Amino acid sequence: MVTIKDIAKQLGVSVSTVSRALNNHPDIKPETKREVLEAMEKFQYTPNALARSLINKKSYTVGLMIPDIKDPFFANIADGVEEVLSDSGYQVVYGNTTHRLEKEIRFLGSVIERKMDGIIATPDVMNDEIVDLLKRLEIPVVLTRRRPPEGLDIPVVDVDHYKGACTAVEYLLSLKHRHIGFIGMPEYSFTGQERYRGYVDTLQAGGIRPDPNGAVFGGRTIEDGYKAMARLREQFPSVSAVFAANDMLGIGALEWLAKHGVKVPEQVSVIGFDNVEVSDLHWIKLTTIAQPRNLMGRKAAELLLAMMQGNPVPAEPIFLDTELIVRNTCAEYRPG
């Protein structure tokens, strides 16, 4: 059986050099790491994960807690996380909590029990119980799409949801729409709150008082968007444009409008948020606000990796840029 000593002897380096290369140590030159990896492949050397964890007192596992793995947004974040951490020798353990507090609590408890080396988390809400558990972890933690309360110093990777929402509504205003409705996520959702705040503030900045019947809240799915569009047309019949707080809601709105003979964008314009893959299908082509989802996952993983290696990380949140993606569901308002 080939050992780490055989690899070191073959390359003419010390055992510690090979070990540091295997553990992605920052003081190892890229060419040295490449030579070690090539030698491993040549001699079919597979490091013993259990032995390595005992020696280094690390499990080489990282938790990834997300609210809904079916949501394309979180699937893309997970992909970015995997790209970085897998290349660095870590196994990602998923916690799909389906927006349920009890599942979040169980997963955070398992992070402690399994002695994971770090965690990337998107709690559904940052309540006292979750905050207390995060404090007790005593391992590196990175948040996505959430803000820690004052006094809890946890790095955050996200986009500016408020600014992205302002961009969406400004675009509708530039198309001369004045009766702009909003389809929102559950009212407790942080991202939903920020996107609604951007909607309200941008209307007011444009000299428009938001109609009290112009906003409908309650879900995240296509079905939720379908139902919300029905309610919006009933209580706000003059609506000529809709800002949906995520693409799934926007697609649901498009479905209701199509089934009820309302032409998009000639009669009603629709804009979403997220730029998930399905929004670009040729029979949808939803205008939307794009988030760099894969990059968000990569940045979160890079931050966590730096923390696990004992390196300093930025104290301020990292906000990535959003982008307006213009497709086929918005047009200039034409009366009548």
C-alpha cells in the first residue's frame, strides 16, 4: 500500500510538505500542490480520512443549512459552495430545513454533535433561539441572505435587495407605469421586507402614493404567485405593471394572466427578482433582477475556508451587485 512517505520520497520533499499540500495550506506553492496531486493519482494514493481527522483534529466536513433545496436560488448557491470546498478537501453536509424552525434547531445541534469544522447558514428567521445556537457553535460561521443582530459578529454574503428592488420599480416607472402592484413573499421574510421597502420608497420618490390595495403577500412558489395575481387584479383592477418579489411568484402571475386572456406585456407588464434558469425559457422570458447566485455561494465558501484556516476576514457584509435583465414581459404603458 502506498503511503504519504512514499509520495514524499518520490517527489524529494518532506512528509510535512506533502501533508500541507493535501490540506491546502496557504504556504504551499501552487506548483508543489499540483505535483503532489499528480503523484497521488499516479500511485493511486488515497489519504485515510479518519486518520487525517484524528491527526489534525478536524472532521473535514462543513454544514450547509438552506431553507429549501427545491428553490433554484439555493440550489445555485449550493453549487458554488461545493465548487470551492470540495476542491479544498471538505465534504459538504446539507441541512434542508424547509423553512421550519425545528429542523433548523436539529441541524445546528447535529453540527455540534458531528464536530463539523464550519457552517454556511441561511436561517429562515434570526430569532433568539437560532442566534443562541449560532453563538454556541464555537466554529466558523458564514451567513447568506440574513443579517446577524448587533453583537453577533458573523460574516455575511448577500446582495442589496433594497437596491435591486429600486432598480426594478425605476424600470417600470421609466416605461410610464403609474399603477404598479407588488406580489410579495411572507411578511416575516427579511429579503421580502427589503424588496417591498424598495418598491414603496421608489414609488414615493417618483411622486406616487402606493395604493393600499396594491400589494399582496404570502408565498414563494408559482402557485402562490398565481393566487396572488388573482387577488391583485380583484382588489387593484387598474394595475398595469407588477413587481414580483421573486421569479417563481412572477411566473405564477404570468400563468394567471395567460389563463385569463390578459396580454403580457401589452396590457400588464411583469418583472421578477432572482433570474433563476426557468425565467429565461422561451415561452416565459421574464424580465427580472439577476443575482450572482453561484458567486454568492463561492464567496461564502471562500470566507469560511479562510476562517477555518485561521485567516482574518472582512468584518463588513459583502454585497454583490444585482443586474436588470430585460426580456419580453415589460413594455411602455399605453392607456386603453
